[in-house]
Amino acid sequence: MAFDIDMIKKVYSEVAERVDAAREITGKPLTLAEKILYSHLWDGKAEKAFTRGKDYVDFAPDRVACQDATAQMALLQFMHAGKPKVAVPTTVHCDHLIQAKVGAEADLKRANENSNEVFDFLESVSNKYGIGFWKPGAGIIHQVVLENYAFPGGMMIGTDSHTVNAGGLGMVAIGVGGADAVDVMAGMPWELKFPKLIGVKLTGKLSGWTAPKDVILKVADILTVKGGTGAIIEYFGEGATSMSCTGKGTICNMGAEVGATTSTFGYDESMDRYLRATDRADVADAANKVKEYLTADPEVYANPEQYFDQVIEINLSELEPHLNGPFTPDLATPISKMSEVAKENDWPLNVEVGLIGSCTNSSYEDISRAASLAQQVSDKKLKTKSKFTITPGSEQVRYTIERDGYIDTFDKIGATVFANACGPCIGMWDRYGDNAADGPRNTIVHSFNRNFAKRADGNPNTLAFVGSPELVTAIAISGRLDFNPLTDTLINEEGEEVRLDEPRGYELPPEGFAVEDAGYIAPLEDGTGVEIKVSSDSERLQLLEPFDPWDGKNITGAKLLLKAYGKCTTDHISMAGPWLRFRGHLDNISNNCFIGAVNAFNKQTNFVKNQLNGEYGGVPDVQRVYKAEGIPTVVVGDHNYGEGSSREHAAMEPRHLGVRAVIVKSFARIHETNLKKQGMLGLTFDNENDYDLIQEDDTFNFIDLNEFAPDKPLHIEVVHADGSKDTIKVNHTYNAQQIEWFKAGSALNLIKRQNA
Ligand code: F3S
């Protein structure tokens, strides 16, 4: 059921020839990332060397994975492509639509009742088109992929930004929008700008309280949320090989938080062990036969400065546990400094909830190490001060940790075990009922990956800090953000001073993994007879209408809809949480368009001026007025616009509502591509300071859009309320093909036309 060994063997049978050809053509030793990229070229063997950070290259990924929130739109789009079956192995995972509230069983039951229409839709589309289906409760996409599908040297794409998690098993795995997934499922090449390469040399060895999570928290500190943009991060060195495969997965997972295209590790014994433990000895055997092609050439790691665009070195023996946050994953504080830093910033020291698990950190190793601390609560007569929750990454992990007594251990400290699903990590956490927006100022710590405002519980006043599962557990036991388990003691129920012993665990279950029902449903061999039903009055699903093609004229008279101030992530553009239920209904979900973005003119969210009547209103409402009047609009933003996730809704919603162009200081890669796929104009200010020229009542007239061409800046006349004008120069990264998408109205319009 799980993996396609024939596909993997085919990849390995070609890897030597393809890598050797790439080495010859580039005239240099190759990094692992380059080996994987060059061995997955759409056209086969390399015929030219690509320039990193510049050339757009067509690739042939081996797999596609979709989660339920993004799969709805991806599959709705795929249905439009006119194909009988997916062209590459594809899976759908139901994990995002399960709200955490009471505990696994009740929450799963409620999700199955509330979202059965969507789950049924996904299951029937999967059945029809040859897609493997993981039902609700089976697990979180990235954990399930790591356990079943990831393989060293492979390339996959997934409709979720943490697809990069599979780098822990030596893949190049990249998060994309649904539109990219549709290309690959439809048998088309997948295009990516050839990434730059960042090498991270790990010396020393992790020990004591320090965990793989701390490596990536430190990398986030060094690179910041945009430092990895457009790059693949490749980890190497003795510190890398001494780490577990799942620990590598955690590090790669959070590579998304530094904006990296993906992250990866060379094949080593930890991966061999993990493959065998997860019932894939045949993949390990096949990988061992070509292992020199599944890691970089030795010269690369001996002289990394020569072969990577940037090199970072971290000594794991000296690395301290970190907590990153609040509100951004790159604000790193070593635990020894937390007491001082928290007081300086007036962060609430009382920790309300500690949450472990998620796709980032729910390996057997993570859970067993955290459980070793939970066990000390009764051993040392302590009482856990914070609430505590566990979100297992898969049914296989959950079943195994239950068998091995860890769930019992957590139960004893009053923990709630949530369903094997995303839950609190994506805002699907019913913590406050309907009162999340006015929730109290409070602190939580979790082992997830993101901590943007409102991400976990919808409360803008929750300060969320990210740490390793072991540190989160220790902090939850103490109830204090400033508790440093390396040096601090706790007072137990008997008034004695006790210290927590260092966490201990197992890389892999000593008794092996076990599961009764993993939750997988294989598709029919021939699904042509499967009927897919979407009710016309459904509020969750809506069949798509194609976007209008470009009329070939300059866009003129466009009004400014929103000038976004500061961070404008995909969460700000298309908020998650309760809105996830409308992911398959473009018109309904468009009612969340930009409601989280801050208006630069009044610093408020969802409060913009309607230039037609001077009144202020919510962004979607104001935009719908412009749409009804047939008036195009423009959105302006700051740096790294669209960072965060791969959700193409953040591009489709503005497009659906009639926004024509987004002009920013810089884009996050996935979102920029998503805008292009949906036929939007994603442009950057040539002079960043022009952002300051934009006024609330501005009107935009494109001057030379009718000459839209690769590498050619565009010019826009900006007319201010007093009649004065500025002409601004804007840049773009559209190649010839992407300009065709714009002209056709969307990439999908073009695919359909080509299939006709
Ligand atoms: Fe889900 Fe959070 Fe991972 S939303 S896929 S658990 S990043």
C-alpha cells in the first residue's frame, strides 16, 4: 500500500548516469541538493549547468502529497485539467480539518460529522483519479509521508509548506501551491528557480537537554525568517550523522520558518535504521547500493565555502536549548537568558499551556524523551503547573506510544491527547469558544513550528514560544517561562527542592512500530465509474469557474485597496482557523481576504477606505463594491510579502475579488509563484522607498503593461488625491511561460487549452 518500490528503484537506476553527467557539465563536485535536482530534470540528463538563483528549470518530481485543506482546491483544479488519472504517485491526507477541543475520540467524531461532505469529496476524487487516501485520524501529512513515502535522493512536492519535513530522509521535498501540484498530477513539468545553496556544518554532538529542535531554532536566529529565501539548506558534518532521522526531519520541517525552499541531509545510517524500522528494508537496501549518489561529493563537505553560497557552522556540543518567540519563529532566546529577556519585555511568566507533538515534533524519540520528564512528576512528587497536550503525528506513532505506556505516563500528569491531526498547530484549537479575539494576554509554549499572532488559538494576546518537546514538557511541569531545567530546581509537594533529570528516550521503539489500522484507503485500479458530487448549494465546496483572460490592455484607473503595514503573511491574507472550512468554496472563503493585514494608514486590521464613497469598511466588503463597479484594484505591501504557507487561496481570493496587482518590497517565493499561477501581477518596487509614496486615495495607471516581457521592468503612474502624480518603476520575475499564464488568465486556463 504504502510506497512504490518500483518507482524508487527506477530513480536509483538512473541516478548514477544523471549525477555523473551533471558533474561533468558543471565541472565541479556536487552538493547533495544539486545531485537530487540534476537527477530530476524534466528533460533527463543535464545538458547545461544552471545558474543558482536565476535559471528557471523544469523538474519531474517523484511524488505529490496534499493535505485536506489545500487538497480541496488542488483537486477541484485537477478535475479541470481533463486527465483520467494522476501522472505520479499522489496521496491526500485528512489532518487540517480536525478541531482540537476535548480529546482525540470526541474531536475526531465531531470532525467526521462537521466535515463529512469534504472528506467524502476528497475520498471519491482520490478513488476516481488513482490517489492514495489517508482518512481523518490517520495522521499529519508530513509524519505519514516520512513514515511511508519519503526516500533518500527523491524529489517530491506537497501542498503544504512543511512538506520540507521529508528532507529528514534525504529528499528534496518542497511545499507548493495547489496549482503546482495540479501541474505535476497532470503530467506536466514542475518549474522552480534553481535554488541557491546554504551549507550548515554541524560539529560536535547533541546531549543532555539540547535537541534537534534547538539546531533549527538557532539557524532561525542566524538566518531570520527570510534568510533562507530561494535557497536549499544542506546539513552535514559529524553532528548531522550522529542525529536521528526524525530529528533531521524536525530540522528540515522548520526550514520553512527561515523561508528556505527546502532543507536536506545526506543519506546515512540513521536513515537506514529509520527505513528498516518503518518496514522499508527494500528501500534501505536499494539506497545502500547507490549511497555515494545520495550525499554530496566528499570535496564539497571538505571545502564547503567553495561550493555553497553561504556556510553556517554550529557546534552542537555548545548549543543551548532555545525558546523562540513570541509572534515570530526567529526571535531566539537561549534558555539561560530567558529569565532576563522575559522580564525586560514584560512577557507573562506564567505558562498556561504546554503543547507537544505536531508534524514537527512527534517522533518516537520526541515522545519518549518528553515522557521521561513526565514520569519524573510522580517519581519526584511534583505537580504539573500548566495544562499539557499531546498531538501525535500519526496513528502508528500514537498506537506505539500507547503500547509502550507513554500515553499512560502523560495521562498521569493530566495531559489531554488530541487527535492525530494538526489541531492547535493551525488554529484548530477551540480554546476560548467564540471569545478568542478578546482573549486574555497569556503565554503558551509548544513544540510546533509557527507562532505568528493568533496561529494556535485565535487569540491575538497569546504569546507563543517554540521549543523542543523536552523543554516544553519541563516548562509545563514548572509552569514558568523562565524555568531553566539545566540550573533551576522545583519545590515538590513535600516542600523539597528537586531537579529534573535530563530527558532520556529512544531513537526508535525497541519493540518496533505497531499499528492496527493505519488509516489508509487505496484507490480503485480503474476509477472511471466513480461519480463526484458537489451540491450547488454547498457552503463548503464550489466547482471552479475559469478566471477571465487579460484583455491585452494596460490596467488603468485601479484603486488602492490596501497598503499593508509590516508583516503580511499568508495568514494575514487568508486567515486559517475557522476559515479552513471554506477552503473548497472560493467565493465563501474570499470573505476572509486580507482581514488579518494591517492597514498602513490607520494601523487597524480589516478597516480600509472605500474611495468611491470615502467610508471605511472590511477589506472583502470594500473590494466587493469595487468588483461590482468593475473597478480594478491594487494591493501594496512590505518585505517578504506572503511568507508563511503555500496556500494558493491567498492568491486566488484577491484574484476572484478583482484585485489585479500586488506591489511589494519583496515576496516570499511560494506566494509569488501562486500569484503568477492565478494570473495576478506580482511586482516589486524598483526603489523600495516608493512604498512611502503610496497614499490612501491613490489611483494606478499601468503605462507599459502591453509590452510585458521577461526581464523588463514595468512603469506605473500613481495619481494622488490632490492630482499630483508619481511614476514608479516596478520589477518582476515572470518568464515567457509565466507571462502566458497571465495572458490566459491563469496557468490552469493554459493547461486546459493545451489539453483541449
Ligand atoms: Fe499541520 Fe502544523 Fe504541520 S498545521 S502540517 S501540524 S505545521
